[in-house]
Amino acid sequence: MTNINISQALARNIKKIRKDKGLSQDKLSKLAGVTLYTITKIEIGATRNPRIETVKRIADALEISIDELLN
């Protein structure tokens, strides 16, 4: 997978899972301990290479693995 495909999959999956769990971007940002700006940028695909620490925090907040988040 290229970086663009990974960032697209990540953006799509975070948004879908977040909505499925009934979370707003703001609530997810607070649960993950990252800024709302970070969540927004990742979800729209504007962040091509988010830090693994950030992805891990988001996955933990969504109660899923990083693998699930990327698939």
C-alpha cells in the first residue's frame, strides 16, 4: 500500500468507526488525547503520514487495533 492509500484507508475507517460508535470528532479527540484539528485533518486525508503514536491513541480510543483501523 502506498502512503496515499494508507492515509485514505485511515481517514475512511476512522470516520466510519467513529460514527458507528456515535462519537463526534470532538469527543474522539478528547478520548484519544489529541487535538480536534488532528482528528479533522486525518479524517479528510490532509495528514498523509500521521505519527504512529497518534494512530495508536485513536485506535485505543475507538477500542480497536491498529490493524483493524488500517483495513
